[in-house]
Amino acid sequence: VADVFNASGDAYIENHRLSCEQRKAIEDIRNCRTANLGGHTTHCPTCGIIDISYNSCRNRNCPKCGFQKKIKWLYHRKKDVLPITYYHVVFTLPEELNPLFLFHPNQKLMYQIFFQSVAKTIELLAKTDKYFCGKPGMIATLHTWGQILSFHPHIHCILTGGGLDTSNNTWTFKDEFLFPIKVQTENTVSFHYKDYRDNKQKVMTLEHEEFIRRFLQHVVPSGFMRIRYYGILDCNFYNHRRLLSLQG
């Protein structure tokens, strides 16, 4: 991504109207871990070796920085895992609403409504006898891209296979219940994607300008939280020891 921005970013900025977040994403990503952001040293007290590294941009849209943040986030989430079954649920925005979300002047509000709708749906269903009549826990993550960098807002949810019955403080449940770059040329970039129509891996080639356009569609408003916690996993409710004790 940084190579594409270095090759064609300036021309794209000159010819397109971009938000402040999109401009910052381009500048940060192409300067990440280069001399433009300075550097730092790491010293090993045992062997005396000094390692010199360039600083990271820490932009949430940067693929280089995002990988390290993902590893750190997964490490902390593993410590909170309960000895229960979890389920993966995906909520996809109807395609007809894509333009409303993409071009709305308050995009942050639209994504907040999307999150709230998903959380409310899970909460209402979990309360019914058909499921488990309890308060579940959910981690919800917003993704805005499809396999070919198209605008495709959807929310991935990790849902507890059961919930807390707050009326008697017991656990209730039922038993049944990013695109790797491949090749870049002077004017094009190719990457792998999965075509769900025939379930095969394919390669797509785009002009730099079109690649940048698709990438910048997924730069969310500043300060917007892509990952949210609901139900018994909400930070205002969560008590790991208490939930463990209810598992018997």
C-alpha cells in the first residue's frame, strides 16, 4: 500500500477531493517506518547489540501498524476467554444502503446506528425462550471492505453461547445452538481475493488511482471505535471471576 501511495498518491490528492482523515492516511502510510518519521534505538544489556529502527506512523489504517495492534489485542482477549462455546455471527448492511453510509455527511453517526441495531437485535433475540433467556456477551468489529476492496460494510460478532440470567444470577444456555499484495508495477497493483460465486482464489489487477480510491473508502472518521463490547462483556458490566464461577 505504501508503494502505491508513494508512486501515485500525490497525483491522486491533486485530482480528488479528500477528507482530512484520508489525506492523513496517505501521508502516514507512505512515511511509516521511514527516515521521515525519525527513529529510535533498542539496546540489549546482555550482548550489547544496539538496534536502530524507524518509527511507526500508528495510523489505524496502516497495514504495517495494524498487524502489531491485532496481535496485542488478541493476546489480551485470550486472557478473558470463558470455558464456553462461542459463535461467529456476521451482520451485513443491505447493498441498497451503501451509498447512504458512504456519502452521508456524518458517517460516524451512520456507523453508530449500525452498531446499535446489531446489539439491539442480539439482545432481543437472546431474551426469548427460543434461545437462552439471558444476557449474552458480544464483541463486535466493523469491517467496511469486501474481497476486492469494494465498499461492503459488515459487522463481525463473537457471541457467547449462553448468557447471564440476571433475575437469579445463573448461567443459561442451549446446546444446539485483508488483502495480500501480490504484484505491483509502475501503474498497476495486483492482489489475491476470494470469489464467493465459485469459491475460488483469483487475482485482480487495478490501476493505482482505482486502488487508492477503493482503499480510502475504508478510512473511518477520526475517533470512531471499530471494536465494541456488549452485554456481559461490556466494560461496565464485565467481571471475569464472577462469570467463571457460574460455569460450575
